Amino acid sequence: MATSVSHPSEPVQLSELWRDPYPAYRYLREHDPVAWVPEAGRYLVTRFEDIMHVERHPETYLSAENPSLMTRSIGETLLRQDGAAHQRLRRAAEPPLRPRVVKEHWLPTLRRNAEDILAPLVEQGGGDLFHDVAGPFAARNLAALLGLRGVSDADMQEWSQAIIDAGGNYGEDPEIWARCARAVTDLDAAMDEVLPVLRREPDPSVISSMLHADDPLTEDEIRTNIRVFLGGGLNEPRDSMAVAAYALLTHDDQRRDVEADPALWKRVFEEAVRWISPIGMYPRRVAERTELGGRVLEAGDKLGVVIASGNRDERVFDRPDAFDIHRAETSHVAFGGGPHFCLGTWVSRAAVGQIGLPLLFRTLSGLRLTETDVPFGGWVFRGPLRLTAAWSPS
Ligand code: HEM
């Protein structure tokens, strides 16, 4: 039976979540698992079991939000649609990202990108693994996967950040809207270059797949949906790579284990996205009166599905705050679940877990952090803000 759960005496502050959300999440899981957070204007769902319930009932917990800052800034994308309309867009986009295509087609591109980025760094003997490695690697991979040509790593990163910032522009900062509008214009120009080429000569990219699907997308639909790939396909692989590198560089025993047994690199990646989930929260809207985690919810209520908290739920994971590649329970919700389960899951596993991380540690020998008190930030998206390191120039 539904009961009203008392609120913590101090409502959760978003600035506190940005700095370090994990103590607040632990409190909420224990005392208020579907908690009203006034500053966010939504209930935060923090227990693993409740998150799975939301994901298994997409007819009750909708992805469409209206009004939505994301829709306002980049248009109606698959991420904020439900049912058949969502399925149609997803079906057109997903074939190039299937595990078999990743294995058979994308691995050499991912490897070349990693080698090209790492080789010139060797002689430098030091740098910022976040800005010099993880960011450009994620940017270059994403451009290739989408089918964009001649765009720089810097452009990709600028467009991605501009789109993300607009999606969270609750303060209505006009400069953030303007920056996103510029990013959309520039990305559209890059799409103008490739759309006619890919229409004539299909290839295994996402844009080509959208153009040539059984139920093809219009050029307008393609432009809009590629924007969500920009906003959602760059910072997560970047942050997961930086988190995983940080974790190994601060856990010598596990670093030795993985260097001795390369089969463990997969575990490093999965544990990194569980430990500090690159997407910490995503929104849902309640379709009809229901009950979740002991709380009655009304149609129209907004939720924040806090997967970063579900991934630290002590009901599921032993010593959830520890980074441990040997943990027994390995299933997590860092890629979501249900109909919007991340389309980039398999390519990220390959890019970061199979290629990027092993090559990073192999190429930059003697890798070590030069700043041990690494700053982290964010709760909707979270990762290190920089990762300065040194290595032995060969
Ligand atoms: C470590 C890497 C990544 C993580 C942790 C991650 C996480 C997620 C999560 C949690 C969702 C669900 C969001 C929701 O339900 O509202 C999602 C959706 C999505 N992701 Fe990822 N992502 C990653 C990498 C990527 C990459 C590299 C791409 C593109 C190649 C990508 C493309 C997408 C798309 C298109 C969706 C929306 C799917 C849909 O609405 O049906 N992601 N991702």
C-alpha cells in the first residue's frame, strides 16, 4: 500500500549534487527513494529496483516531455518520443551500431583513431588525458560513426557541449541558446556536405543508414536526430575513458591485474560506468496515476531516473562505492534499459574497453597521475574535469 514518505529536513540542493551526488543518493535510497526535489522540479528515483520498474513500464513512464529544453533547442528527437514513432526512428539509426557491425567494420577505425591520437603524445612525456586523449578520441570516433567528414575534433566537442548546455538551460541564459543555435547551423552545414554523397554511395554510417532504411527518414528528421547523437554520443565515452584511467591510476593492484590479464579490460570499462556513471540521470513523465517506491504519482509528474544512484545501490552491489573490477555482481544500468537502451553501448565497449584503454596504458608507458586530487563535476552528466598525468618519453 502506498504511504507518504517524509521529506528530508533539508531538500537536496543541485549544487551539492553537482559537487558530489553520492552522499545525497545514499541518503535518498535509504529514506526517500522517490524524493521530490523542488530545485529540479521532479521526483528523483534512486533505487535500482524502482529504476528497473520504470524501464519495464514505458507506457506509464513516458520519455516525451513537453515543454522540453532539449526539444526546444534541437527539435523532436527519438530520445523524447515513445511507442511507434520512437521505434521508427530507432530502427533507422541502429543497424550500424550492432555488435556484429562494430566488430566487422568499426574496430579498425577505432584503433586507427586511438593510435593517431596517442602516437604524437609519447614524446611530450605529460599532458591532460581528459583533454588530449579522451575528448579527441570520442569526437573522432563519433564523426566516423555518424558519417560526418572533414569536421575537426574541436568542432565536434564544441557542438556537443553547446547542445548539452542548451538541454540544461533552466536559467534561460541567452548566450547558451545562441551558442546552441550556432552549433546547429554549423552541424547542418556539415550534413549538407555528406547527405548527397551518402544518398548516392551508401556506407555503414548512421546517416547513411537513416537515408537508406526500409522506412527512410526525411532529411529534416535526419538532421534533428543526428543532433541528439552529438549531444549524447561524445561526452559519455570521453568521461568513461577518463574515469576508467583515473580508477586504474589510483588502484595499483587492479592495474597490475589487468596488465597481467588483458581479458579484464572489459571489466574495467563496465565497472567504470557503474562506479561513476557518465549519464547520471535522465527524465521521464508519468502518464497515469500510479505508485512507485511507496509514493503515489499523478499523471504529468516529472521524474529523474537516477541511474548513477541505482548503480551504487547497496541492495544490489556489495561495497557499492568501491571501484572493483573483480566484483561478483556486474549488471548495471549505466546504459539505461527499456526501449531507449543506449544505441552506442556496443561501440563504446569496443572503443573504450577493448581499444582506447589498453592502448593508452601500453603506449604511454610508466603512466602516472601528477595531480592526485582530481576534480570531478556534474550529476546529470558526470566525469573528471581534467586528468593531468606524466609518462616516460621513449
Ligand atoms: C559510455 C558510453 C555511453 C553511455 C554510458 C551512454 C548512456 C546512455 C543512456 C543512459 C541512455 C538512455 C537515455 C534515456 O533513456 O533517456 C542512452 C541513450 C542513447 N545513446 Fe548512449 N551512452 C553512451 C555512448 C553512446 C554513444 C557512443 C552513442 C552514439 C554512437 C550513443 C547514442 C545514444 C542514443 C542515440 C540514445 C537514445 C536511444 C533511444 O532514444 O532509443 N550513446 N545512452
